[in-house]
Amino acid sequence: MPLHLLLRTYAHGLYALWQALRDVAGPGEEGALVELADVLLQSHPGIVGAVAETYLDERSALEAEQRAQVRSLVRGLLDGMVPPGHVLLDQLGLEGPALVLALGLDADPAEGPVAVRRRLRRLQTALDHTFGVEVLALLEADGGRVIVPKDCPAPDDLAGRLAKAGGFEVRVAAVRTAGPEEVTAAARTATEILRITRACGIPAGLHRLDDVLLEYHLSRPSETSHRIAALLDPVAGRPELLETLRTHLAHQQDRRATAAALGLHPNTVDNRLARIGEQTGIDLAAPRGTALAIAALLLRDAVDAS
């Protein structure tokens, strides 16, 4: 029963009781009738408050249970633990094409739990408003995964909208699917796109597979993967060299842009890149050397992530 009907029924019952008391009151009982009316009016606020509080508590518990069930179904679908044809998936409204997103948030690790919950609520609201539906989101402090249950592309300014809502830069990887049976694979691809953009130092924003197609291909494990990843072993103990290499590749090998991003002098960048070349044998001035460096970085990151 809706809360307003429940409270209205109680109010009608209270009035009916007053009418009954008034009708049976005889001459000389006016004082007692006033006293009874006073008792009824005094008890009214407490009863209404108790009924409303209990009702809302039960409603919140029910909604929390429903949200938990939906989150469990979404997580199972994304992880491949719930088959696409599962009867419970009807609750998610996934019947046709959908959009799968992976989000990466550059949030403050020292942020408290209350601030995190507020930020995630703002992100959920921004996603719902952007797509015009209640999206199925699994959001955590550092990111999450999202299923948009409709056939639509991600708007180009999606990362900016989410960054404005969350207060931090946001990376978004988007993969469209033809149906629920493709959601699990799309989630893996979106997560991999997100990892590649981070590994390559690509600035936060909206990314699709076509944006990192070469890097995605180079990061796929094969029988020669270990040999390519091992090319950077000589500088594995020098994180500043690896970071310089990553940033240099992300800035299309522009030494001045790399220096600005790292807060270094361009000559320092040149010296570090020369040291990488000397110790690894990778010629970063040649297209083949650049491809090898990108592949080695991605493969090493893939091993670290696993």
C-alpha cells in the first residue's frame, strides 16, 4: 500500500473514532469528551511519525535488496558468470544492442568514504542524464564498468561531462554490442582499451578501439611476447627512464612536449632516451624501434596487471 493511502486511512479512522465518541457522549460528559479529543490529538503525531518511519525503513531495505540483486546480475553478466539468456536478465532490460563503458578515475586515494559515495552518485546521475535511461553501473572509487541498455554511441564530450560531475579527470573506453551475448567480451575489450591508454600515457578522455588499434594489436600475447617484453629489462630498475619513454611515445615523440609533461629540460629528455637506446638496443628514431618500444611497454603492463 502506498504511504499516502496508509496515512489517509489512519486519519479517517481517527476521525471515525472521534465521531463515535461524540455520538455516545451524554449530557454532562462534555469535559471528558474534550479530554479524550486532547488525547487523540496528542497521540496523532507520534503514530504518524512511527508509521512513516517504519514504512520508509522497509521501503529502503526492499530497494537496497533490489539494487544489490541488479548489481549482482550486472557483475555476473560483465564477468561472464551469468549466461546471456538467463531468465533474471529480463530485469535489466537488455534485449538488444547496448553500449559498454569502462571508466578510470584519477581520484585522490586519501578521499574519505562519504566523499566517494557522493562522487559516485553524481557520476551515476550524469550517466543517466547523458543517455536518457537508468544505466547499469558498477562504480568504485577508482572507476568501474557501465552497461547502457540502448543502441546509442557515446557522445564525444562524455569524459568531460563525467569529469565535471566527479571532480576528477575520467578515462572512458566505449564498445558497442549487438546484443546481451556480446556484453562480456565487450567489457573485456573496454577494460583493455582503458589499460592501453594508461600504459601509453594517452591523456584522459573518450577512447574507442579504433583509437588504439595498433597498440591493442601489439599488446596481444603471442609466442614471442616474452622476448619483446624482455627488451626493456635493462632499464626495468629505472622507473624514471620507463616513465620518460612512456610519456615520449604518448606525445608522438615530441621532445619539448615530453619535457613539459615531465617538468624536465628537453636536454634531460634527450639524455634519458639516449640511455634507453644504449641499454636496450632499441632505436627510437626508427619506426621499427618505436613499434617495439610500444609493444614492450604494453606487454610488460599486461603481465603486471595479471
